[in-house]
Amino acid sequence: MGKKLRLLAVMPSLLGFVWSGGVFADVWKTFHSDEGRFRLEMPGEPQHTQSGEKTFLGAVTNHLFSVHVLSQEFTVEYSDLPHLALALGGPRTILKKAKEGLLQDVQGEELTFRLFTDKGQEHAELAYIGRSDTEASHIVPATFTVQRAPSR
């Protein structure tokens, strides 16, 4: 099996909970995914769903971890991408495509987008205006990282 890349996306829409420390402090728990190689605080135990798709570059496996609190959602997603994706486009192209896909999926409007390298990994930070049929518009942050998946 060829080498894989991992695209990690953190998309909290729980801004009220993120910034309100005292009220929901006891709800936040450390969630750790050995497979996804990340650890972060989430407002409860996430539900995991997995899906796959075949692309012209090869198979893509998506892992989604979501917590729903009241009418809000906190999501962490990672996708195992074929190594050919890196060879054809490079990490910054992958990050830009991830941003475009997210904005299209949520019908969001980009406010800021920043690409940067830290500790040898490519990252992107996105802030966008999220809209909902039931809620007022709000600013949502998202972070993306391209990682080389460990060899098996």
C-alpha cells in the first residue's frame, strides 16, 4: 500500500462555549485519537463516523468526530489522502482545496485565510461567516493541517 497523507480539520462552531469558560468548564474533556494523531478539548464525548470514497488519485477515507451541545456543533475531521495528492498539488494546494470545500459545504463567506508552516507541517487558518436557517450569522474559525501519515 502506498504512503498516505492526512488532512486534519478542526471546526468549532461553539464560539459561545469556547469563550464562556466558567459556565461550561465542566463539560470540556480531553479527546485523544491515536489513529488521527491529535489531542484536543471537546465539550463532551464525540461521535465517530467514517466514510470512504474513490477518487482518480486513489481511495480517500474520512473520519469525523462530532459533539452536539444545545444547537451547536464542534467537529474534528481528518481524511487519509493518497500520496499522489501531495505529488500532484503539494500541501498548500490541498489546504486551499479543503478551504474551498468547507466554504461551499456550509455556504460560508471567507473573512481571512492564512497559510503557514510550523514544525515542518503545513497549516491553514480560516475565519468565515457561517449562516444558518435558524440562527443569525456568526464568525467561525477553522484550522487545517497536512500531515504525513505514519508508515505501517
